[in-house]
Amino acid sequence: MASDVVMPRLSDSMEEGTILKWLVSEGDEVTRGQEIVEIETDKANMTYESDTDGTLIEFVAQEGDTLPIGEVIARIGEAGEAPTKSDVKGKTEAEGGDEGSSQEPEAEAEEARTETATEERAEAATEERAEAATEEREETREREEPTPAAPPAGGDGDGRIKASPVARRMASELGVELARLEGSGPGGRIVKADVEAAAKGDGAPEAPEREEAPEVERAPVGRAEAGAKGEAEVHELTRLQQTVSRRMAESKATAPDFALTLDVDMSRAVELRARLKAVADPAPSFNDMVVKAAAAGLREHPRVNGAYRDGKWELYPAINVGVAVAAEEALVVPTIFDADRKSLGEIGRQARELIGKVRDRKITPPEVSGGTFTVSNLGMYGIEHFTAIINPPQAGLLTVGALEKRPAVDERGRVVARDQMTLTLVCDHRILYGADGAKFLARVRELLEQPLALAL
């Protein structure tokens, strides 16, 4: 009997996932551990592996479908096994005993066809009743609510086609273009009857042609009505962008933050890296040194490695430093676990590997989870110093500015050029006070200005 493949939980905060691409086809043989589908989660895109051997007999969810955790997305069974409805029939017959075992093959086939047709008619009737009930609820709601300005035919005003789920499915099966239909349902909603009429060519009128820019091929992009600003290109947020937006808004609205800034003399760190280049290729970066120094400082100042939750402080024994990475149209923060226990070389190698995975879109949810502190560096863009939004519920975030030569006064009172860098610690004032943050930041500067301890 076929086994269900359900939408898996791929991260601790995942509630639903989107099927991006099936990596196998219906009828293909699959083995346990074989990658079968690429799924977009709230943290990253990742592939899901089959947990059983068999033949993929049916796709229940199509590419682009978004389903909650636990919903069936496919079925795997034996070669030649029929899809869902036949599975149900076989189960019913088995439960009914072996009375039909003496039937002729032709009679069994005819009975199967009859039962399948009956089930399909019942399913269609159920869908029609559900659709009618939905439309009735919408019509009632629309009568109770003020009538808004009428959107373009078949649309709901935000670039999406306004159609019932059954109408969408039928349009896909019959090759009918929803965008060219004018809905007869409440508020111009396209319903099943409109699609059927359009497929026969004798019913639903087509929406009038509108002069507009060529339709963008990518699904998340649409067009807003032209106004004084011109015709806007509307981009739907990906699940990752939605998560980042929600978390940053939550942090900014709830965390009373403040920032502490100081300059670091990186002259000896520059000399150390030049020596490391002679023995290691590639050598650890200056950002790797900052991560190592921050990890050591977090071990000595545990409250900076904590979080404020529900009126309490949480102090974590593990020091997991996240490194902010600019991905394509998103910000991803992979985690270097137990950074205080890793050597500078190990941190450098792991950081390069994680950054590569982010940019190749191969990062996995476990690799972007569990962070207790974050380091964000915009120095490569020439930014001297900046503040950032704390990654909730962490207590703080360290930003790194550009490493450049600046005038400084030496021990003899002379103005000389020194390699300097500005660090800014953004603190959640509910758990970190000014003195707490200042002590931690001073320790990080001390380690970077005497960097031999980082190489031990």
C-alpha cells in the first residue's frame, strides 16, 4: 500500500512550506535518502529526502503550492500501483473480506471504474457545495462591508487573480487563462462556471484588453495601477523575506536599544594576518578575528550572550556567533557553533563554508538556528560605522566598520597613520546596561589590539 509523503518540519519556526521544484517525476523509482523535492521554508530553501523505497505514484501538491506542516504532498508505493482513489478502494475491499476474490478480472475492472466514477461525482459535488458556501459567505460579507472601488476584472487589487480554488484547478487542467476571464461571482470572483464556459467558448466574457507594460514572467512580480509616480513594479516577498521583515519589526518595536561605539587600533592584527598568509591559504579574515574576539568576550561577560524573554533573563552556556551575510535580496545569519572553543583557523574555514552555502542557496535551517550573538560587517562597502537591529531575542549585536588608515597620536605625541576600525555594540537595555556593554566592548578591543591571544 502507498505511503504518504507529508510536508516536513524543516526548522523550529516553520509552519508551512512551498513546493519549489520536484526533483523526480511520477512513476520514477526512488530510494531512501534520495532527494525528491526542493522546499522553501521561512529560513532557507532546502531539499527533502525520501524516507522510504518505492515508486512515486502521485504528486498531490504541485510546484508553487504552499501547504501547512503535515499535509500530504506525494505518495510512494509499488510499481504499477494506482493513485489515491484506487488505494481507498483496495482498502475498502480488504476490510470487507475476500468475498470478491472469485470475481472475474473484467468484472473487477468494471466495478473499479464504476466506484471511481461514483467517487469522482461525489467529490465534485462536495467541491461545488464547498465553493457555493464560500461564495455565499463572501457575498454576505461584501453586503455587510462598505463597497470598495472596483478592481480590474478578475483581480483583487494587489496583482493576484481573484478566483476560487476549484476554478484555479480547472483552469490549469483545461488550459484556460484566468487573467482573461471576467468573473461572475461576488466581487468579480472567477468561479467554476466561468472556467467551464470559457473552455467551451460560449460563455464567460473575456476581460477587455488594457494597455500596460509587458507582464513580468516571474511569479512574485506584478504591476500596480499607474499614478503620479508611474507604474510601479510590485514584488511579492519570499518566505525568508517575510520572516526577516516580521522579526526586525518585532525587534524594533519591543527592544529598547542603545549603541556603544569605539575605535580599534588594528596595526598588530594587520601584521598577524600578513604572517598567517605565509603559512595558511587562505588566511583568516579580519572579520574572523572579530568573531573570535567576540566569542572570548562573551565567555567572560555571559549576560551579553543571553536573551530577554517574558520578564526574565536567559543566559546560555553555548556561545554560538551568527555572521550576517547578504544573500540575493535577503539577509541570512548562519551560525558558528561553540565559537569560543574553536581556533581562529577553524572559525575562518567554517565561516567561508557557511558564506558559500548562503550564496549558493544551499544553507540548511539547522545552520541558521541557535545563534546567541550576531556580528554584522559592512566594512567591505566602505562604511565606517553603523548601527543595526538586534536579532531577537538576543541581547546584543556587534557591527564592524571599514578597516582603513586614519590619523592617530602615538606614545610620543606625534600624529601618525594607523590601521583603525570602528566597532559598535547595539544592546537591548532590558538585559544589558551601559557598563555591561562597555566592559564587553573594551575586552573585544583589547583582544584585537593584542591579537596573538586569538591565534592560540
